[in-house]
Amino acid sequence: MELGCGVGVMVTASHNPKDDNGYKVYWENGAQIIPPHDEGIAFCITKNLEPWKELDLSRVGEKVDAALVEDPLNELKNRYLKMSAENYCFHK
């Protein structure tokens, strides 16, 4: 919600067996998805198990799409730490 995103995806990795690796999907409210959205995502995954034979890569790297590939990690981390200090840190 902080950036006005519609969804979020977090790829997970585990030190456990590879079958425990996966992803988490978050809805526009910042919470993990619930039915029926989970079923729609699972449906799309099963329909796309094979790599696409043809991809249009002609626009990759264009400045028009740059905002979609920027890494906001540092900005979000700083906002989170500031918000946490202002709201949850009582020993300053």
C-alpha cells in the first residue's frame, strides 16, 4: 500500500528440501491472497508450465519501463525503519 501497488510477489527459498521453496503472493491490502484469488493463480500456473516459445523482448531495457524494474529496497527499508522508530521504539 505504501507504493500504491496492486499486488506483490515474494520468491522464497528454504534450507529444507527444494519442494519447500516457492512464492508468496500479496493482494492490494498487503495481506496474503485468499480464495478465490489463490485458485486463479494456481490455474494460470498449470496453464503455463511450459516456457513460451516466442517472447517479444523488443522493449526490454527501454526507459519507458524503467520504473517497473527499479529496486525500491533501500527506500522501503528506510521508510520502514523510520516508521518503526516513530511508532514502536520506546527506548530512545
